[in-house]
Amino acid sequence: DIQMTQSPSSLSASIGDRVTITCRASQGISNYLAWFQQKPGKAPKSLIYAASSLQSGVPSRFSGSGSGTDFTLTISSLQPEDFATYYCEQYYRYPPTFGQGTRLEIK
Amino acid sequence: QLQLQESGPGLVKPSETLSLTCTVSGGPFSSSSYYWGWIRQPPGKGLEWIGAIWYIGSTHYNPSLESRATIFIDTSKNQFSLKLSSVTAADTAVYYCARQPRPDYMDTAMTVDHWGQGALVTVSS
């Protein structure tokens, strides 16, 4: 299986900050990379697919980049509703696999 | 608006079979554009893809669960289901059903664009 490693595992930030989360794949996955947001007790929400394409309805302060093995999720100006856990996922090869998650907390 | 809703027993005994059903409403179900999948999350842990089914019944499974998991579909009811046999405490998790856009190429996998709310299944005697 392709291993996905996120960094950092947790992050503290303030409202209005610019935040970047990194995801690294154990082998090249082209741009077959998705990002999800999960709040406590809730289902994940799909944010980004194909490394940089926003799902419908996702605010433009979210952006994704990268190709090959290294990817980033950036939130340009943190809003109160953005504090959550974020997961990356590769879907280049079966089975799809997820990173361990990055918990974004309020400073 | 597309909605997916899981249903099934919340408590299963060890060695028995876990059964869950997902009912889809508000969007196309018998479409060649989508697979319908299951993903689980043990309490306090990360996400694990279980498998997915296409509207004509073809399936993909995670090799780690393939010997115990079966996914089937009932297009007349807009439902798809998961059975996981011989469960242990390690199968305790929130189980999510999901819509997964069909891959562009045969050898690439699929991601998720819509999730159900999730159903907690506890394996305990």
C-alpha cells in the first residue's frame, strides 16, 4: 500500500493566520491527492481533489498544490469554522490510503 | 441535495457478521459516473477504505479486508450494503458510506465527494 505521511500532526494558529499542512506519499502518485476536513463527532467533508481542485461549495481560502510525492493544503486566512482535523488521501492506486491527520487548534 | 444515510445494528457480537445499509437520496444512483463505497474510522483513529461497488455490481476491496467484506447493491431501492464477517473488537468503528466518482483509468483508485453521517458499530459480547 502507498503510505501517506502528514506534517505536522498538530498545529496551533490564530484567526486570520495563513496555515499550511504538508502530505508526503511513499511513492509518486501524480496528482491523485484529496484533502478532507473533519470536525469532532462529524463525518469528513471533501475539500479538494486532483491535488488542487476545490469541491463544490468549498471556500476559496482553501487551496491545494503539489504533484508526485509532496503536497500542501493552505488556508489563506483562518476562520473560526476551520478548526478541525485535516486528512490527505491518495487514490492513485488501490487501496486508497489516508494520512494520519493534522489537528488544527486555536492558539 | 445528495444524502447518504447508514443504518444497521450498533452492537455486534464477536465472530458474528456486521451488516450495514446505506440509502441514497437526492441524486442519481444508477449512474455509471459513480461508485458507492464504505470507509471506517476506529474511535480516535484515522480513516480506512473498505471497498466500493459500481451500479452494475462490480466491486473493489481493500486487500486487508477482502476475505471478510462483501458489498452489494440494490438499485431498485437506491441502497447498497456492507457485510463484514467474523468480526472482532478491532472492527469497532464508525462506518461511513460514501459516493466515489468513477476513476478515469482502470488502474487508478477513487476518492470521495460525498459522505454519509456515519454509524458507530461496537463489537462486544
